[in-house]
Amino acid sequence: MSGQLHRTMKTFASSIIRGPKCTLLDKNKKLNELSKLGQTDEALKVFDKMPERDEFTWTTMITACANEGRLIEARQVFEEVTNKSAITWSSLICGYCKHGFEIEGFELFWQMQSEGHRPSQFTLGSVLRMCAMKGLLWRGEQIHGYAIKTCFDMNVFVMTGLIDMYSKCKRILEAEFIFEVMSYGKNHVTWTAMINGYSQNGDALRAIQCFSSMRAEGIEANQYTFPGVLSSCAALVDLRFGVQVHGCIVNGGFEANVFVQSSLIDMYSKCGDLCSAKQALVLMEVDHAVSWNSMILGCVRHGFPEEALSLFKKMYASDMEVDEFTYPSVLNSLAFMQDVKNGKCLHCLVVKAGYESYKLVSNALVDMYAKQGDLACAFSVFNSMVEKDVISWTSLVSGCAHNGSYEEALKLFCEMRMAEIKPDQIIIASVLSSCSELALLELGQQVHADFIKSGLEASLSVDNSLVTMYSNCGCLEDAKKVFNSMQMHNVISWTALIVAYAQNGKGKESLRFYDEMIASGIEPDFITFIGLLFACSHTGLVDDGKKYFASMKKDYGIRPSPDHYACMIDLLGRAGKIQEAEKLVNEMDIEPDATVWKALLAACRIHGNTDLAEKASTALFKLEPQDAVPYVMLSNIYSAAGKWENAAKLRRKMNLKGLNKEPGYSWIEINGVVHTFISEERSHSKSDEIYSKLDDVIALIKEAGYVPDLNFSLHDINEEGREQSLFYHSEKLAIAFGLLCVPKGVPIRIYKNLRVCGDCHNAMKFVSRVFDRYIILRDSNCFHHFKEGVCSCGDYW
């Protein structure tokens, strides 16, 4: 009996001693479960009712609140702890770091040490992750210094965090150094951090090499490693290695991971293997917007806009999440297809879904409308944007340039610069193209200088635009300098140079550049042949022109277009081979368009063939009944032949149809201001000085031998009146103004919207010799460089 009593008393005493501990253990277990499930409110209720708490209790509650972003509550719990440990401090610090509160996080980090607690590897890891996330390089460097002082620089966990931090802060060399000095202990996380670092910093080749080294070391990759490697394969368009990585993914059992699958689809899409990309998409167990977005983008990039639109419709019909990354790709496909109707429908969908305010989507809308030629809608979307970036401006400026609104493009560019938005290479190329079309040399030079000062990397599109801009402004030497300075050339570069020399009266040099292009291994395109035929036409090289025309189809499989036929007809017409030109028109394997008939009509004008001119004009009247050009050209041919009655009859017919001749005008740019002149007009502020100067010029060049060519005065009036009308042509008014305002030694640059008349061409030669001036005249056809009484065209234009 006494023994039983003893055992009972022992059990009772034990229950008294162990009871509270068991209760605390159970409560802690419950608290931990609720915290892991994210049920923080329930966890707080349990916490508040706990009469006894230990370090685990406090740490669990602080961590639960911090992870949920409830940092004020986490701080309140932390302040209640009487005996704070390193773990308690780390829990709070990790919470602040996780949610990006760097000021508070670092204050706690330093305060922790001042109170005598040593941060653990997990504390340092949390702080480094925040530095990586927010790009806090100098803070990360402080932690690196602390790690070295406290011997954490041998800790794999901390070193991996440093690699990740430096990589995300764009300091890949530092990350690489840390990785290399780690003599042992590199795990799959360390290798993954280095691979992703290379990938994120644009060094795709090193990322692939690092992955290969990782495999050679026997370290297995995981779902976090493969996306970085696949991204690098996509960047290098290395399909072969990408397929090998796919094999590793299958062997490792990661093919069902949604992030890996999305990366596979992205890699195959960017490498142009859309069949494999689609197969990977079909095999996905769960449809994911990222994967579908990659597939749609791949279709757009590789010229399958219809397929991209079809995928979007399936995606939308399946109630999948369509996000701000989906719409831009689909809008790009509609821009490519010129699908105006569906473009408007998708815009409505964007508005309904609430994505119109997203910059990425708005930029795509501006780009789509601009490429479809609807500048009004493009401006409407652009003006409604609260925040605009360089892509917003680039889309609109490029759209204006593409649609021929060159002045608007330049105006927008100036507004962009005033808004302190730094331009990129794409917008620079568009602005230079606009300067080229408007022959604004001074502005083009300013943009060129601005591009050099900006420090932007060399761009093939910018270089090509510079070559074209300088050549279109008559600066052949500058165009050649840019060409020679280019690191690489493509067919556009060579074609720009070929056309430049052809337009500036150096056709033989154009043909030499063509030979150099072929020798460099670059094949010509259809525009190259237009440049070559133009060069032959303006140099009288009939046999060479025929050779190149035949070579197009025979050697390069390029079927001649109406533009090529027009060049050949122009070549034959200028050489006086009118019958051969007519024969070529009749034997064309495609229907002659207006360009062809206009070339034949121009040939008739040169050689005064009224019968063939009437035939060509009749065809043009049917093809383009509202175009005044054939009426004007035929009327001028009649006038030159002395058929005044026929010319008058044609003019009356024009009036009845309401057709107006495009007025001829010339312009000259001085100190950034464009001065425009129209024949016999006196609207210029200095018209009295200009006309007085012009009278002096005419008198001086007459003394030097200039004789007015009345064949170019197409008015049925007396001889004196016809001669007087020649004197006040727009290009002569422009040269008089140039002589007044352009300093001696500086070229006088004149531009005309129509072809320069023969009399003005002759007069310019005399002006260049009598006044010892270098005159550059660009008409609608080519450049004329007048120097010492000679023109670069050799009077063959």
C-alpha cells in the first residue's frame, strides 16, 4: 500500500512540474501551424491568450506578422520581448527587408549589433536580398565589408547572396570574382545565382558556359536554373543547345514546372522553332498567361500575325487571364496586318479591361494606329497618356515619318527634347530620315552631333540614315565619311551609297561600289537595282543598264517591278532609243502602271515625240484620272512643239475636271530658317533686294555668254515676254537670295520640288563661274553640283 501511494504521489508531482511545459509546447505548435497557413489573425488570438511565452513563441509571432507585411504589429510584438535574442532580431529585420523597407531594415541591422547581438547568415542573406531587389549597391557593399570582417566571407549562404546582389546591381565582374574565389562549397543555388547573373546582364554566352561547367562538376540544376539558361539560348538564338537543355529538363523531371515550360516556349519561339514551341504549349497541364504570351510574341516576331491573333482568340475564349503583356503583342500583329477593324475592336477591349492606362499597352496602341496610317487616333491615345517614355515618343515620331508627316515628326522630336526625354537609336533614325526628306541639313547635323554626344552605342539604322541624310542634302563627302566609319555594312548601307553617288552625278562610282558590295559577300535587293539603273540612266550607260536589268532575275531571282521597268524606259529614253523604250513597255510581263507610262511620257518630252506622248497620256488618263501631272506634261510637250491650240485645249480640259497643276517652288535654308520662292512672286520680306540682285545677275551672265532658251518659256506670248518670264523662275530667285545672304566660300544649297528647267540649269552654270560660287541644286530628279561653269550631271539629267 505504501508503495502504491509513493507511485501516485510521484505521478502527481510530475504532472505539476511538466503540465505547463506541455501546454506551452502545444500552444507553440498551434501557433506555428496557423502562421504557416497565413492565418495571422487566428495566430494573434492564440498568442494573446498564452499565459507563458518562450523565444520560439515570440519569434513565430514576429515572423508571422512580418511575412504578411503587418510590420507595425510585428514591431509591437518585438518591443514586448524582454530578452531579445539574435533570432528575434533577425525575424523582424527579415520582415522589413522582405517588403523593401531599407531604411528601417538597416537601422535595425545596426541597432542589433550595438545591443550586442551578432547577425546570423540568415540575417545577412535577408539584407542582401533586399539590396538585390532594390538595386542598393552601396548598401550591399557595406554588408560585403561586414561579412569579410566577421568571417562570413567563407559562408556559402552569404557568398551566394553577394553574387546575387552584385549581379542584380549590374556589377557582374564583382559577382564573377566572388564566384571564382569560392574554392569549395558551391551548391546548386550558387551556380544558379551566377548563371542567372550572366543571363540578366546580357552575357548569354557566359551563362551557357557556366551551365556547362556546372554539369561537368556534377551539380544538378533545378527549376530555378533552367529559365536563365533557356533565356540565354534564346538571346543567342542557339536552338541546338536549347534542345540539349530541354533534354536535361526532361531527365530531371522538371518538364511539368510552369516556369520551366514558359521558358521553353519562349526559347523555341525566339529561336524560330514555332512547332516545338506550340507542342510545349499543348503539353502544359495548366494554361498559363506567361506561356501563351511567349507563344503569341513568337508568332508576331517571325511574321505569323494571323496565328498570333488566332491564339489570342483561343486564350480569350478560354477565360484565361489576359494581361498588359498580352495586348501589345496582339496589337503589333494587327499593325503588321493593317487590320483596322480588329484594331479598333481590340482597343475597345483594352478600355473595357482597364488596361488603357498601362504604358506598355498605350505605347502599342500608338504604334498600331501610326503604322495603320491613322495618325489622328495615334495622337489621341498619345495625348491621353499621363506618363510618356521614350518608346511612346518613338512610336509617334516614327509613325509620322513613315506616313510622310515629316514636319510633324520633327516638331514632336523637339517637344520630346524639351520634355527632357533622352532619345534612343530608333527615334534618331526616324528624325534623320525626316531631315533627309525635307533636305534640312543644319538640323540633320545637329541631330548627328547630339547622337555622338549622347554616348549611345553605334546603330546600323542610324548610320544608314546618316548616309541617306547627307547624300539627300548633297553632302557626298560627309555621306562617304559616315559609310567608311561604320563598323559593319548591310545591303541598305551599300544601296544608300550607290543611290547617293547616282543622284549626285557620279554614276560610274555607283557601279564601282556595287562591285565592292558583291565582293564583300552581300547580295543586292530590288532597291539596289533601282539605284544601279538610275545611275546608268543619268550617266548614259545603256549597255550596263541592260546587263544589270538582266542580272536581276538571272543571278538573284528578283522579278523586275514597274519601278525597274520605269528606270529602263528612262534609260532608253534619255539615250534617244524611244522605239526600244516603247517596245519594252509592250513586252512587259506585268501590267504597266502609272510610273512606267510617266517614264515614257518624260522620254517623249525630251525628244519631242508628240504621237507617243499622246499614247502614254491616254493610258495615264485612265489609270489616274485625277492626277494633273500627265495633263501638264503633255501640255508642255505641245507648247514646246509650238502646238499652242492643243496645249490650250488640254488646259481647258484640266479646268473642267477641277485639276490643278502643282506649283513649282524652290527653297533655301539659312541659319535654320527656310526661305521659299515661287516664280514671279514678291511675298518675301526682301523681295525688292532679291529682284534687284537678280537683274544684276542676269546682266552679268549675259555678258559672259548666257543666252535665254525660249524653248523653256511655255507661254503663248511675244518673245520679250517669254524671255522675261524665264528670268523670274523660282530657282533664279533663290540663287539671287543665296548670293545676298550666304557668305562667300560657303556652298549655296537650293532645293526645288519639280525638275529644274533647262534654261535655269544653264544659267546656274554661268552664275557659278561669274560669281565663283559652289552651287548645289537638288530638284525632284537628282542633284546638280555647279562649279566653275560645269555641272556634275554633265548636262545629262
